Amino acid sequence: MLKKCICTGIALLSFSGGVLADGKIGFVNSQKILNDAPQAARAKKKIEKDFEKRDQDLQRIAKQLQGMQENLDKNAVTMAESERRAKEREFGELNRDFQRKQREFREDLSQRQNEETAAIFERVNKVIKQIAETEKYDIIFQEAVYANPRIDITDRVIKALGDGAK
């Protein structure tokens, strides 16, 4: 990481001493694009719709598990030993199934979110390149610790994404 920062710093110093002394620099806030771009909002709604049934199923199982646990806690003393063990076994099996489904849900959701984000940024990068070529930018950064609002072109990128979505 330090090596990367040093190389970036050296590259920036060499640019500032020569080519970019009179050049045009821009910055794009990736997080703002994910929050505000119309494609991101559509992708989020689509993912929510696609995963809604599985989420509801998990919520149903969680309520069922909670009810089973409460029943066991309340009635364990009065149950026969064999009945209590059977109910505990049933609870354990359902809990394992629930945890497996929950893990698969999280993995599938994460994979889908990553795919959608990659598709969005593929389009974002094309828009940034078009803006850079049209407005004659020398360099546009997507990641920075700090960027002066004067060089922030995020809103223009979001607007161009919205114009292209129509």
C-alpha cells in the first residue's frame, strides 16, 4: 500500500512539474454515484424484488424458530424427556436449515450486488471517458482522500447517466 502511495505521489509530482501544470483535473465521487445515479436506484429495486420472496421465507422461519424456542423454554419442565428431546432436535434441525439458507441468501445477494455495481461502473467509466474527451480533461480520479469541490464532476456524470437512461 505504501509503495502504491509513493508511486502515485511521484507520478503526481512529475505531472505537476510538466504536463499537468496547465492541465485539467477532475474528480468523481463513486459513492455518490452509487447513491444518486438512476441506474443504481433501478438496480437496487430490481435486487429487492428478486430477493423479496427468499427474504420473506427467512423471516417466516426466524419467527417459527422464535416460537419454538419460547415454547421449549415455557414448557420444558412439564414435557416428557423424550418429547423435549424430540422438540430440541426439531429446533436444531430447523435452526441449521435456517442458518444455511441465510448464508446462501447473503452470498447470493452479495454476488448479485457486485454484478450490478460492476455493470453500473462499466457505464459510469464510459460516461467519464466521454466527458474527459469532450471537455479536454487530462486526468479524472475516482478515488481520493480529498478533492476540491471545484474539480468534482460527479453531478455532471450522474446527469449524463440520467440523460443516457432515457
